Amino acid sequence: MLIISIGVQEHLFELEAELNVTDEAKPFYVVYPDETAGAWRIQAVPVSPDSFESRKPLPEAWRGLRDEELSEVSGIDGGIFVHASGFIGGTSHLSWSGLSI
């Protein structure tokens, strides 16, 4: 997992190409603060800059869940939501230490 500022995801593809990052070493997710909500977002990295297909969507069991139900199923306190397609999710705080997605 890579923690970055929003707007940098596009730059990720440039860096991967420039550094010849292998597929095995490419990150699946970016994590960034949602300053308007005072929360955190996790976003699945697409397979290419112009694709809607994610390298690894968030777990299917989490998709479409919100709030306490999401926290219960995911084991992450403060869950806010995971989009039905699994491309983005949110939590009120970072508590993902040791989490395996």
C-alpha cells in the first residue's frame, strides 16, 4: 500500500515506467487524506491510466457496505464505505496496520 497525496496517482504510472517497476512490485492501492471529510480514502490503482479496471479491487465482501457493517466485516474500525465496484473506500482513521487486502 502506498500513502500519497491526491492527484499523484497519474504520476505513479510515469514513475513505474521510468524505474522499470516489475508487475509484482507495482502497488495495488493508494491511500490519501480526504481533507473535506476529515477521513481517509483508499483507491485501487487502475491497470492503466485510462482504464476503469483495477489492478486489485477492494475485497468483494466489503463492496457496497457502509459504516458499522463495513467495520464489522472488514475488521477496520471507522469504516465509512466501499464502492460497489471495489475501486474506492473510506475510513475515519488509519487503523490498517497488519491488514492484508
